[in-house]
Amino acid sequence: MFLTKSTTFIIGPVAELIGFIMNGIFYVLGKIGLPNIGLAIIIMTILIYMAMLPLTVRQQKFAKLQRKMQPEIKKIQNKYQGRKDEASMAAQQEEIKQVYEKYGVSATGSCVQLLIQMPILFALYRVFYNIPAYLPLVKEAFFPLVDNLYKLDPKGAILTAQNGEGKYIFSAVSQFAKRFTSDSFTGGDVTFIQNTLIDVLNKFQKADWATLAQKASSLQGDIQATTAKLNQYNNFLGLNIAESPQNIMKQGGIMIAVALIIPFLAAFTQWLNVKLMPQAETDPNDQTANTMKSMNIMMPAMSAVFCFSLPSGMGLYWIFGAIVRIVQQIFINKHIDKMDIDAMIEQNSEKAKEKAEKRKEKSSVATERTPAGVSRQNRLVTRLNPSQEKKIEEMNQSRKQMKFKQDSLSEKADMVRRFNESGNNK
């Protein structure tokens, strides 16, 4: 589940692509003597947001147009306020739809952009949270420690040891505990065993490595070699990005202040990013708008909470992602402010009209294909072969010769039939 690459629909292939690119970045950094995961994350973040720049610009244009048409939509909503009958609701929706058509935008325009970006963001999280699965060079750092640890302890008793309170000595084991008792592990599946051990060791904090060195003293050389390599990869400006700020603070001293920098910057950059976003003019009494304002405050605060408990690498990604978005936002705002919004609205309206005309043309083409005077119902009638037509004619003749009871419904139906046939003959 962890070291094995994600197979989730859409997210899995996107994570595979992101991992491939990030591995290339890490390889190049290694060639120039800077094999650092923090730098790779920063470069990858910049590339991702630059690739999504067209979507960001499009989304901001939509926000600009939405702010422009918001008074018209609000006027329509006020017009039908308190009217819950079906006819009024339908009329309100139709008038709002006409406003969107006037401005040439879709009511779901913003949602589409988010739906495109969400798989990328989830895939990024998947890659950054489990680096060894996507960066072979990082995975190699765990060898030969992994192989020697399995030879020393094939049942995983060292890693799954518990204290007197029944808790695992190595806290990282809790999320992988079931894998140590699975058939694949006990059956000697080498790949599964290696992945399990790497998953656990990859979540180790500084104290965990010291405890492992005590429990498996014969592996101290391998442990030192592995931790030295991982420290080289994970050290970014004095921080081990594999450790969470929460654990870094336990080192005491100046590290408490250093650890708090990550969550603080994450919250501040997220807040600044929200402030630079175009905001639609809203009614102070609008409950939905007030909820959105509260969310704009809560989300940066939640970023600080998450970054405090997650590995610092995730916080690093959020911070630089927000910085890239801020820079983009400044230039996008300048670009959009210079645009003639009225010309944009006219252009979008023309495009909407062209699409409507094309739909009408398609509809008219479908109508022209139907022979004149032939109804839709007649077009669906199946052609009969001569024998079937002869049989139906015989049935009709037989029906004409039938005697009906006086004043019965059948007699009246037959009178109507004879009257119609009489009219057609004339």
C-alpha cells in the first residue's frame, strides 16, 4: 500500500508521472553534488504550478467575470426571494442561466478547473509522503540495512516489540503492524518484506534510529551508513524534512523556534494567497458569503496544524507552492486589470451565440433528413413484406363485413371508420 506505487484511478498514473519527473530532478541534483529532496520538492513544485498556469489564469478570468455579473444575479435572487413554488424556481434558474450566457461563461466553470487540479494535488501528496517508492536513489539508501535486518530478525520481532503498556516501541510500526503477520511476510516474499521494512524505516525519527541501534547492535555500521545518506538527502537549511516539527521540537533549545517556522510560514503564505485572490462583492447579510470568509481564515490555520504533525517536507511543499501562487497571482492580477472586461464579455457572448447557432443547425439538419409530411411516429414504423400486408388487408376486409350490435360502442366505432373512408374516397 505504501512503498508499492499507487494504483488509484487517475491519481496512480498521475503520481507515476510526477514521480518520474521528480526522480529525474533528483538524479540531476545528484550529478552536480546536490542530492537533496528539499530542493527536488521546490523545483518540482515550481514546475507543477507553471504547468497549471493556464488553468489558473482561466480560473481568475472566471472570478473576474463572476464578480462583474454578481449584482445581476443578486437582483434576480431578490426578485424571487421567498417564492418556493416550482414555476418561480424554474423562472429564476432560467433568468440566471441567461445572465451566464450573456457573459459567455459556464456556471460550473470554476469547478472544472478544480476538478482538473485535484488529481494533481493528491498525486503530489502521494509522491512527497512516500519518497522511496518513486525515487530509486532514495530507496537504495536503505540497503544493505534492510537485507541484514531481515537476516537478523526474519519474524520482525525487533521492530514490532512492545513496551509494558502494550504500545509499540517504534511508533511508526503501528500503521504497518498487520503486514508483519501477513502470509507474504511469513512466507518469505522478498519484495514484500523489503517494502515493509523500508516503509517502517522511512517513518523513523532520530530517537527511533538510536533505539534500533541499541536493539540491533550488530547493525550499527549499516544504521550509521543509512542515516548518513538519508540526512544528506533530507537536510534542508538545518531541518530534517523527514521529521515533523512536532518531533523536531523535542530536541529542545533553538530547534523549538526553528521547528515552528514551518507551520507559521505555511499558515502565513496560505493567508496571503487567499488575500490576493479576486473577491466578489457580497452582501454582509449573505450567510454563504460569511461562511466563505470564515473558511478563508480557518484554512490557513488548518495548514499550520497539519504542517505541525506531518513531515516537514510536506510543509515545505505547501510553503513554496503558496509562494509560487502568490507570484503568479500578482502577475495575473496585473494582466487581468489591463484587460478590457467589456470586450471580454462581448467576445464570450459571441462565442456562446455561435455555439447556440451550431446547436440549431444540427437540429435543423436532423429535421431536414425527415421527408416532408412524415411525422416522427411514421418514421419509426417498420416496413412490412408483401405477405404481411396481404394478411392485414384480409383482416380489414373481414372487419368491414362484421355485424355489430345496435347502439354498441363497436357499432359507433365502425360508423366513424366508414365516415373517414368515405371522406378519403371523395
